[in-house]
Amino acid sequence: MKDLMIECISSGMLDSNVYLVKYKSNILVIDGGAPFEDIKKYIDSNSKVKQIILTHAHVDHIFYVDEYKKITGADIYMSESDFELAKNPNFNCSSMMGYNLVINSEIIKLKGAEKLEFGDLKIEIINTPGHTPGGISIKINEYLFTGDTLFNGGIGRTDLYKGDPEILIDSIKNKIFTLDENMIILPGHGLQSTIRDEKARIKYFE
């Protein structure tokens, strides 16, 4: 779709990816690990950040969310299952990195399977827990933003607070790998891939 543009900024903590999804005059920000200073150059005067969606509540994906909210006024969405992490530095891993981070902004709870409005497009929320209890993937047309559930050549770690390897594998096999194989995967770290390419990496699912 020619009106849909995606920018990836990975200048933040642990090189986590922040995505700006631009459609006509609407902008959706996915995750919050890069300073707003690094993403504002992609926001022109005719566009407005309407929504911020967090794939999960680890520190490298939420660090600048309060800053985003203060500057843009956009609504913030996150799975209700990760609220415990968002409000506790020990659970969101910020304390182990020397920070005492919590999200102070109001968050709109996602339960899973929502379809949010994005101009005249739909944002489809898919529950993909395992890396965290409230991990989600976000589907927009042929793009799937997978957070730290599935990467190019890898899967999310499960040794952090309430990570669960069996649940993670189930999310990938039964929520992501059941989608169109041509779908483009845009992960929380690293380069993009496709569902077909990641299905071929069978060592993770033997």
C-alpha cells in the first residue's frame, strides 16, 4: 500500500527497535526504546502521533514512553498482563541496569484480539506471550511487529520475570506461524524477516 510507510529507529537501549508506522496523516509508534529526539525527524508538520503500542514492558522497550506521551499526547496501549512489569523496576529489568523505571502515564489495557482503528486501516492485536506474560504482536496489512517474541534467526529469551519457554513456543507455532508465510516480520531487535524464512529455522521447534 503506497500510503503506508514504516521507519525503524534502533538508537536506544540494547538497540531495541522503535517503529513509526505512517499512514496518510496518522502515525503509530510501536515501542518506546529510543529518545524522542531520534524519532521526531520522521514526523512532519502534517502528521500526528495518534497511538503508541507497546509489544511488552521490558525496560528497553518502554524507557521513553512517558516522554512520548508528554510530547505527543498520544494514547498508550499495552496488554493488561504486563501491567505488573510496567509498574515494577524489578520485573521490567530496569533495576538490574541501574534504573528505577516505571510507566507513569495512563495506559489503555489490551486484552488481546482487538482491532484498533488506524485511519481507514485496522491494527490487529495478537496475544503472543512467553517472553513476558503480556507479549503481543501487531498485525497491519502484510506486516507483523513481533516485539521480542520472534526475531530474524531467533526467539525471545524466557529467563526473565515470568518468562515461559513452552508458552513462547506455543505463541510462535500457533499464533504467528499460522499466518500468511509471506508476511513480513518486524522484530523488537535486529533485521526484518518473513514467516516463511523463520519457519525454515526448525532448530527452534524440533
